[in-house]
Amino acid sequence: MTDTKAPKTKKTAVPKTKKAAAPTPQVPELAGVGGEDEKKPEPEAPEDPNCLGQMEPGELAMMTTLRQQTRKLQTDIGGLELQKARLIGGVGQIEQQLEHHLSMVGQRLGIPQGQKYQIGPDGKCWLVPMQGQMPQGLRRVPDEPPKKG
């Protein structure tokens, strides 16, 4: 019997050409979270049907940092509110001292209690007439001098 098979021919290896890889879309990352060289793990299938997935460690760290900053600012605001309340109380005390001081000045000058008066920049005190009344001892000055005749 003779072998009727065709002789085996050697195949020459043809180098395969690499297909151009599709460019990967660049996703903006949060500052300080992950690096460009770092490969992101594929999200695992959630065990609980209500679980949507898990945050990456960098995302979790960023969230924790931002929450801490928020709590610190809230604490600072609370401290400022307390300081504000104390300052308002201080303003009230100073206003009471001013009222007492002006009352003493009014008594020394013989200004009746309840009578309004103004203090000029030079320190002179002037009676403020009540609406429709002239203070005692003052007379209205006419607009024009009287005509002699």
C-alpha cells in the first residue's frame, strides 16, 4: 500500500498586525483620590439585592474628609454664635452705661426727666422742642426783622 496523503508543507508564520486600541475615555477624578496609573477594580455583584455597590477606598476617604470639614465648620459657627451673643450682651451693657451717664448729665444741667435734648459736637446741650411747643424761656425769632415806621 502506498500512502496517498499529500506531503506536509511548512507554514510560514505571518506576523499578526496589532489592531489600534480604542482610546479609553478620560474620566475626571476627585483631587487626591486615586492616581492615573491605578487600575480601578470592577464592581462586584452585590450580595443583597438592595445593595447598589460599594464605594472605592479613595471615594470613601474623600467623603469622610469632607464630612469632618463640615463638622468642624459647624462647630466653628457655633462658637461664633456664642461669641456674637456675648458681644450683643456687651453692647447692651454699654448702652445702659451711656443712658445712666446721660441721665446724670441731664440732672446736673437741670433738664426735666423725659425732656428730649441734643448734644452738639462741642458738648453743648440743646433742648428739643416737643411737637407744636416751644420750650420755656425761648421765644420764636421772626423770619424778618420788624419794620420801623
